[in-house]
Amino acid sequence: MNIKQIISKKSKNEKIVALTAYDYQMAKILDSCGVDILLVGDSLGNVILGHKTTLPVTIEASLLFTQAVTRATEHALVVGDMPFLSYQCAEDEAVKNAGRFLSEGGAGAVKLEGGSPRVARLVERLVETGIPVMGHLGLTPQSYFQMGGYRKQATDSKAQEKLKEEALRLEEAGVFALVLECIPFEFAEELSQTLQIPTIGIGSGDKTDGQILVVNDLLGLSASEPPKFVRPKLNLKNQIETAVLGYVSEVKSNQPPLEKEKAPQKKSSGYLEGISL
């Protein structure tokens, strides 16, 4: 997938399918299933590194995970999520940081939060530099303390008017798509009809041009309860616990779950070739 293909899906009335990804193995599975966009989200701070918020995530950590995802990807557009303070800084430094996601991380685009005039100016410069940008409005996790926690946004007319202005500002600045997180369903639909660029919703109803979820929430692999708007497709956490508990029991009872010893085979010339670990 490339930027033009993502944008064209809106006019074709084709839904955009997006998920987060943080590691090689999961990215390979998601890519093989035909997911359009893999976002290496700063949500890795929560689901991978165990932080309460996304704020402690560094650009070095983000690049490391982005590299793992891009190594696995053949179909999806990989978007690197710019972490806190990697673009809320001097503009030249922000451009350099964004460029690293493409030159070092192998991503095809970056995502950043907010729609202020300052952010829009940065978007313009990034696009002029050749760095595609995805926007993000509504619940913006990097503003956790300013918002007073994770809660629904744009719930009154004044806040909706402000968010609409920001969305139009970002569209004019050159973002190719816009994530709308946790805003009223009707308002998300209105924005999707107003904007020329695709909208990708999360907790904002089904009338956006696409959907994105944290993959751990989708698979029931979250350490805590997933958001109310998520309907997990599996309970992978319980399945893993059952498998591991069974393994622990077998080993402790001196019944390791190993295959029966096979007849000796001709020694392989390849390192560990044919050996299952």
C-alpha cells in the first residue's frame, strides 16, 4: 500500500483497515491478512513497556520497534508514531526526527497528534520535505495530563467547532489521513463527510472511512480491561495462561512435553537445521 492507494479508498467507498503492530512476528501475521496500515503506535509504552501513559516512549525505542515491523511487511503501509517531545521541539529537530522514521525505521509515513497552527506548519514542512503525515485528533494520548486522563472528546458544540477547524487546518497542511479517536459518533460522521482526506476512527463509530485498534485489545491480550468500544475477537490472554500452566505442571511432574526420541539422523551441515526448539 502507498499513500495514493490509501487516499483513493475514500472515493471508492472502500474501508481502510488499520491495526497497531510492534514486533516482527505479529506484523508478519497482520500483513499476510491484508491489513492496509500498520501503525507502530506510541501505545507500545502501555502494551509493551508497561507504562501508565505513552509519554515515556523515546524516539530510539520507537525506531527500534518500527524497524522490526517494516522487516516483516510486504503489503501494508507502515506508519511510525512520533513520540512525545520528538516533534514538540524546534522545527528543524522535528523534521530530522520525522525523517529518521523513513531513513532508519523504513516506515512509509509518520503520525503526529494535534491540529494547532504550530502543528499544521510542521506538517506543511514535512510534506514539502517528502515525508507523508497522518494526523490525529480527538483523544490524543500525549495530552493525557492536559485532558485529565483518557476520556471522550469534543462532547459539546464549542469543542466540536474547534476540532473541526483543526481538522480542516491539517487537511490544508497536507495530511493524507486523519485518526479520530473517541469523539461522538455523529460528529465523526460529519467530519468524514466534510473532509476530502480519509478519516480513520477508533472509538468514534462506524461512519468513518476506516478503523484502527490496538492489536492487543483486538486479540484479548491486554494486561487490563480493553476500552469499552473494543469487542475482542479472542481471549488470547486466557489461552496463553492455560498453555503455560499446562507446561509448568508437566515439567514439575517430570513429564516434559517433548517428542519421543527419534532414531539418529545424518548430521546436518546447516547450523541447527531441522532442529525444532
